[in-house]
Amino acid sequence: MIFDLHSHTTASDGLLTPTELVRHAVNNQLDVLAITDHDTVKGLPEAQATIAQANLPLKLICGVEISTSWRNNEIHIVGLNIDSQNEALIQLLLTQEKNRLDRALAISDKLARVSVQNAYRGACDYAKGDIVSRAHFGRFLVDQGFAKDIKQAFKKYLGKSGYAYVAPKWCPIDEAITAIHAANGQAVLAHPSRYDLTATKLKALITDFKAFEGDGIEVSQSRQTLEDLYYLAKLTNEFDLLASQGSDFHGLTNYLDLGKTASLPNNVRPIWYNWS
Ligand code: AMP
Ligand code: MN
Ligand code: MN
Ligand code: MN
């Protein structure tokens, strides 16, 4: 069975529509795909409809990736098997959407000060859904010639040390976990190796995540070494958590393709162990 439990569509900053994504999943022979757009569940109905109408051999897991704030770090929490109609979850996502909009306007103001005009409108042209992400600003900056690629756009403008960095107002981790649980989902700490935390800080993060009743950790992810995979598996067991895997697919870029993460080590318990 091929599982990929972390992916994005045009509802947030992915490049494929929900329909294109589920078709790509089938082409890549996935059995189970979770769509986990940033702070939105609006890509799910189209994906569900396409699977049903075309009778695609794919199980869709309703998911979301919530941006949170922990000790001044941006930490992403993935919710899997959520009830996307749940009122508490919808309320949290509406607040996140509003904060995203405020941040986007502030980023645009800062960009104007370094002679990048109309960036908010520009970013919106790349955003196909309601979510305006820094990834959309990045695409705009590259296409307008302000950066040679997305990486440089983040380094120069959008990342923490960039000219146009605006600290986000994301919810705390426990609020995200509580909303995911209210929606009957499982909460997974996304891509733990990508936060630039020291080993001590990462353990402190997982300690808090566990205390807030988080369920699992993404052990197998994109952009990681084998050493990192085994280290995360060890931490997962140490904290008695479940293990997840996901490519964090955003489109056919040079990052990992859908369904191509390394297999989970045998000594962890997969997050799907009791899924029906
Ligand atoms: P946001 O959620 O609006 O803060 O935007 C963050 C998104 O931008 C992430 O989900 C990635 O898709 C993308 N991103 C973040 N950092 C980089 C980077 N250095 N290079 C390319 N894309 C990035
Ligand atoms: Mn993204
Ligand atoms: Mn993420
Ligand atoms: Mn992601």
C-alpha cells in the first residue's frame, strides 16, 4: 500500500487543482492520499467529487495543515481524517484566513517600500483559492524579475531575515490540536526537521506536542537524510506517538514527487494502524 499523507492543491499554495492532484496520485499508484492544504479545507469537495465520478481507485483522507506559533517558531500541525464541516475547526480556519490576509497586506506594504509595487494584487493573481501564501508572493517576485527563483525570493524578501518579513499571528499549537480533535481527526507534527531547531529544542517541542495530546509525528518526509528518518522514528517511539509519512507535494517541482517518501521503519506504529 502506498500512503501519502501530506499534499497541497490550488486551494492553498499547490500548483495542481484537486482534480489534477487526485489523478496524479492514481498515476503514481497511490492507495491513500491526504490533501492537507494550508489553513483550508476548501479543496476537499472537488477531490471527493472527482474520485466518485471517475470511480478512481484512491482513498482520500480529509486533511488540513494548520500554521501555528510555538516559542516564536512557525510550526505546522497536520490534521488527518478530520470532519471538514466541524464548526470549531471552521472557526479556527476563518481566523487564520483573516490573519493571513492582514499579513499579506502588511507584506505588500513592506515590499512597496523597496520598490515592489502592487504585490498584494500580484500575489492574489497566483492564489486560486482564498488562501494567500508567501509562496504566491514568491511566484510573483520571481516572475517580475525581483528574484531569480523562489528560494532567493524567500531569502531576500519573504523569509525571516528578508526585507518584507512580517511576523505571522498563527494560533498556538494546542488550539490547532484541540480543533483537529473536535473534528474527530488525528494531529500530526509536520516535517519536524525543517524548523531549524536544535536537538534540545526539538525535544521540547515534542514534549509540548505530546502534553497537548498530539497523536503523531511525520517521520518520513521530503528533503531528509536516512539518518534523520531513523532519528525521528526513535523520537516517535520515545514519546509514544504514531508515525506518519508525507511528501508535502506542491506540484511537479524538483522536490519529492507524490507517494515517493521512504518507507517507515518497521519499529514504529503507523498513524493508519487502526484506520478502517
Ligand atoms: P505561508 O504559509 O504563507 O507562511 O507560506 C509558506 C509557504 O511558502 C510554505 O508552505 C512553502 O510552500 C513555501 N516556502 C517557504 N519557504 C520557502 C523557501 N525557502 N523556498 C520555497 N518555498 C518556500
Ligand atoms: Mn506550502
Ligand atoms: Mn508545512
Ligand atoms: Mn505542507
